[in-house]
Amino acid sequence: MIRHYTLWFFVLLAGVTNAQNPALLRQQIKRVLDEEKLVGAVWATVDSAGQIAVDCAGYRNKPAGQRLRPTDRVHVGSVAKTVLSVGMLRLATEGKLDLSAPLSRYLPDLPLQNPWAATDPVRVEHLLDHRAGLEDLRLWHLFSNKATPDTPLSEVFRRDPSVLRVRTRPGHSFSYSNIGFTLAAMVIEAVTSQRYEIYLDEQLLKPLGMTQSTFQFVSQTTDPSLAYGHLDKGELAPAMPVFVRPATQLTTTGHDMGVLMRFLMGNGSLNGQPFIDPALLAQMGRPVGTESARRGIITGDRLGLVTRDRHGVVGLTHSGSMVGYNAMLYLFPKQKKAFFITHNMDSETANYDRSNQVLIQYMNLPRHSPQPAIQPLSRDLVEWTGYYLPAVAKLEPLALLDLYFNVRQVRTEGNQVVIEPMQKKAIRLNQVGENQFRIEGRLFPSMVAFRDDEGRMTLVTDGQMPYRKTSGLAVWGVWLSLGLGALGLVWLLLSGFVQWFRRGASVRHRPIVWAWLGILLLLVPVPFLATQSFTTWGDLTAGSGLLALVTALLPLCLLLTGWRLWRAGFASFGAKLDGLAVLLSLQATGLLVYWHLIPFRLWV
């Protein structure tokens, strides 16, 4: 806690002495890097006069002791989505692309599985707004040695067409999707008859003056000016190609991002000539169509930017994270100010938003008071309390874990609504309108509660993923099932060891032997997986193949032990306990089989 007070002392000092002091800004960013144990950062700012300033702190290669330079090239992760979206706006401005057209107009052979196709087709703009109803990605889309810089974009679904199943009614709900932006790049290729990287480099980046930027794959071995990414332990994370590259692959510099930000806050012209329709630029970050937008929530995605309400200001943003990097783009069009920052470290524990706070303070932006006024909680709010699950799982093959690790409990406490995520700090909201709520510290309504088209009770926070109400019995039933199953497996493992110590080799004749061996086999893939590079997590390897095999064998081994115990009549008290443990284990494995987690296949 002391470190946060220290940071804010310097932040306040900056506001008193000189809100535009680059040296003090560098000092504050360095402090954040040190306290959050981050390797380095490059940032760019644009002031109201359109002047671009670039600076950096930390290391470009920590193990080698090499310092970052302001001119170093960096990766930006999903900020690439913003730039790709601008490229599609260019095509729309030229009349080559209709953003409101059905996707099928440009990709007629795409095996999209849309149950609402007759009334609600997936449209091109839905891809850029994350409103297509598609899942995010599969593990192999990001972590695979089979991806190359030249892999056809269609490989993202050719291996498994089920990734193109539309989960929610197109246009109505937000569902973040890297797959969707890969389809957007396919639209560019269909319209231009060339690779999307070539079109965007030549027809977007070059005209904008982003001469050090490219959508082509760039690695540290091909370009020494590319700073290395780093992982939590400080180890290097070299660039690697991925199947969903349009959603995350962009190499740039701080200055080039300053050029982009300045253009996005302009009137859409270059050198006095129209380049992008200003009406399209004005739509970026202004959500439309979603259930939350129709009910007055101004935050959310639109055409590659996100309206974000944080730290007393509202800006147009896009964040980005990838292996080795974490980035943020922040625009304030009314004030003609902006900043971009990328940290060349992918940390699971760091609070990257502290850097955003420092840069927002540096921007010296006007602050506003929250509107509208807080009102007492509605009496009928009790029916909205309970448990909520995401409408769409981010990783479909791991849907059970994905959904239930993201469960939210909603309750009331005094005159506030409290949302408790499973692994994060509770969020407190005040009611500010009919079924509208504002998170503490925000300026505008942050959450809306409503019944969707099918009558399901739904919550949407920050215009993002909708959460559907579910029964507490279902939530606790799943956790109880898994917990009892784990208890049963532990008992069977210990019982097997006890009987082995007592009876030696003759344990092979005991009923416990099959369950015991089935559990021990789960350890076989561990050394293979432990020594396997994270870049192959989504591939069929010795480790992942063995994991699928031993998890498939586990319920069979449990059934064999249960059958032998039943045949023996549960002859002793210990046998009865073993039988109970088998039942507990089988009910949990049955749940996992139902959710396609047994056999456990990382490559699907």
C-alpha cells in the first residue's frame, strides 16, 4: 500500500509543478516499472498542438542488459485490431466495402453456422465490434509451432469448422473474438485480391507516414531493432507467428503510433485530401446495436476502438496483450490529446493500469463529476441477486472451467450492489437510473440489468460480455461435484499406497489396483509437459497426447475397480470406503466427459 501512496505523491507533485514535464513523467513510469517488477516500456504522447513526444525506460533485452531506445520497434498485441479496422474504414471510404453488408457477400464459401441467419446475418461491421457472436479462439490459434507467417488465414477454421458456430444473436451482444478479426482480414483479401498485410502496409501505413510499421511478421532475428518481449521470470519471449495473426500481429514504434493517434483525432484527411470518411472516424468507439448500448451504456466497442470510463476521464482506447507484451492506446479527441504505451513484458501479476493513470495525469485533462445522481436501490432488485455466468465461453473446449472460473455473484449491501468475481476484487455499484448502475469512481452508468429477447436475466458491465443468471444450485453443484471427485481420487490414491505397503506385489490382485494405477498414470505426462515449450501448448505432442490417453483411461479404471468391489460384495469397511470413493470420482469424471474435458485434449 505504501508504494501506491508514494506513486500518488509524485503524481500530485507533477500536477502542481508542471503537468507536462517529460523528465518527471519518465521518473514516474520508472517507478511503476520497478514496483510492478516490469522490464521496460516505450510510450508516445500527442499534445493539443499535434506534437508527438516519445520516450522509454527499462530494458529491450533484460538478460543481456541492453537498454530500450525510443526508436526501438515493438509489438502491440490487440492494438493491431484498431489499425486493421482503420484499413477497413479506408476501403469503405473508397466504396470498395460495405460495412453493413452480410459477411456472406464477401466470403460466400465461409462455413459459418448461424442459427439466426434468416433474420440476423453476421455483418462485416459485427466483426470489428465483436458483435458476431463468435468465440474468442482455441489454444492452438495462439500456441502452435505449426503456424507460419504465410499460413493461409482460412486455416483458423479449416482444421475445425466448429469455431465458426455463432453463439449469440449477431449484432445484439458483445463477445470478444480474435477469430472475428481474422475473418475481417479475409474480407480485405477478398476485396483487394492481395494479402491483407501487403494491402495495409502499402495503402494504409505508408500513406499515414507510419514508415517503421508493418503487418508483416517481424522477429528479433530478422530485425535487431525489435525489442524483446519478456515473461514473468524475466526470460526472453521471441516473436512467434500465430494462426490469428490479423488480430495481434503489428510491429511499430512509439513515433508511428503517435502519427496514428494524431490522424484518428483529425478530420480524416491527408495532405488536404480525403482519406477516411470523417463520419466513420466519428463512429469509432461509440457502441451501437448491443443490448447494453440500447439501454444507455456508452462504454463499449465500435469499429476498433473502445469507450473507456476510468480515473475520472472518458477516452477512446484499445488494449493489447500477447506473449511478451502489454500495450494501451488512449485517445481524447475533444482535447486533441492522446498517449500510447507498450510494456515489453507479459506479467500475470503486474497492474499495467498504473502506467495509464500516470499518463492520464500527465495529459492534464479536465475532470468531470459523476452523472446522474445516485438513487436508492429499487425494491425489486432482490430478484436480480444470485449467480451469473458469461453468455459465451472464451475457450470453447475448456468451457466448463472458463465459465465457472468466471462466475459472478451479485448481492446487495446497504444501498449498493456488489458483484463478486471468483478471483478478483469485488465491484461496488450505485443505482443511477432504472436498472442502471455506476461503479464507484466512474462518471457514467457502468452496468445495466435487463431481460434479453428470450427472457433471461442479464447483466452487462462496461458494454462488454453479457452475463446470464443461473441457479446457485447449478454453480455449487458443479463445484461440489468436482470437489467430491477430487476427494475420491485422493482417497483411492492413498488407499492404493496403503494396500501396496501392506501386501506388496499381491496388491495387483486387489480391486483397488485399477483405480490406483489409473490415478498414477496421470503423472506420466507431467515431465513431458513440464519440459515442453509454451509455444506448443496447442499442438499434439508427446505430453498432450499422453495427457489425453491417461485421462481417457481414468474412468475406465475407476469402473473396473468399482465392478471388482461390487463382485466381492464390499467385504470390509475399507472396501466400502473404496467403493464410495469410486462413486465420488465417477460422478466427477462423468461431468468432465459431458463437458468434453475427458479425454483432456489441449490441441482441439
